[in-house]
Amino acid sequence: MTPPQKERIGRLAERVRQQFLQDHSGHDWWHVWRVWQLARKIAGAEGANLYVVELAALCHDLEDWKLHASPRIAEWLAGLEAEPEVIEQVVDICQRISFKGAGVPDDMQSLEGRVVQDADRLDAIGAIGIARTFAFGGARERLLYDPSDPPKLHDSFETYKSKSGSSLNHFYEKLLLLKDRMHTQTARKIALERHRYMQEFVARFMDEWNGVR
């Protein structure tokens, strides 16, 4: 990576940090930072273009539909004088990165995109993923659990976007599905333990809910 490219990454990181400092939904700066670090690790193991991966990891939530964000990635990268072809790659990755429902297949085209998507999904599972799930649910005023509202495996992005179930439903509707939707061997290895931890948590949660333990 060239010195100007490293400088762009540093300047972008600071701007993204400022953007997400006040987020309380689990999509704060530290989420972006963890995804950035995981993406760097996976990229190194999988042979991906680190420059594109780092830029995309830092930008991945800037236009997230859940955060009601407006388009800004291309503008920000152009302001940093990033290469046009790199801007195109990063925008494409960020547009494809979100989970769109259990019945909707992934359509990530590039290795760099798969690396960033894996890193983002790893931060959605395990202990951190559990914490983020309930942080997001609290920010959206969702119940912890509602036995009268079972989880649904959404077959389209529109139905997934309109969901409003309890925080526990999110485990069945997305998080417990992610282990088998990791793209890279590196991420699949990390996902195994995080997945098991979530399974144990959900089982314990239900036992306590039902007064078994």
C-alpha cells in the first residue's frame, strides 16, 4: 500500500469515527473499528486487496438502511482523492453487504467484499453480537422476547426490512444463520466458537424465561 493510500485510510477513519460517536444502536464507532480490524486479519489470510478492504470496512455502515443514512460514500472517497475504480469497488461492496433475509441469497461479487461481509457478520455473533442485539432492540424499543410472536424466516428484503419482532427473534431470523453464510475459510473458523456461544446463551435465556433454571 502506498503512503497516500495509507493517509487516505487514516483520514477516512477519523471522519467515520466522528460520524458514529453518538450512535447507541450497536452500530457505533467501535463496531466499525472491530469490523475494520477483523477485515484486515481476514484479508491478510485470504490474499485480498488490503487497501480496498480497509476502505470498505470503514465505509460499510455509512449508507446502512437500518440507520436511515443518506448516500455519502462516493462523495467522501472522492474528497480524499481515492482512485475512481476503487471508489466504484467500495460503493458496490457497501451496497451489497447487508443481510437481506434468510431466504435471500448473498450476491457479493468480489473477494474483498466477501472479506468485509464476513468481518461484519462476525461482529454480529458471539458475545459482542449478543450485546449488540439487545442494544439495537433497546434503541428501537423492542421487547426482549414475546412468546406470542414467533420468529419468521423472511423470503424477501422487503419483508425483512419491515420486521418488528423481539430481540430474541433476531437470533433465529439472522444471527444463528450466519455461521453457514461465511465466505472465507478464515471467518468460518472464527464463527464456529461464536456460534456455539450464542446457542448456549439462547438455550439459557429460554430456561430462565420458563423458570427451569
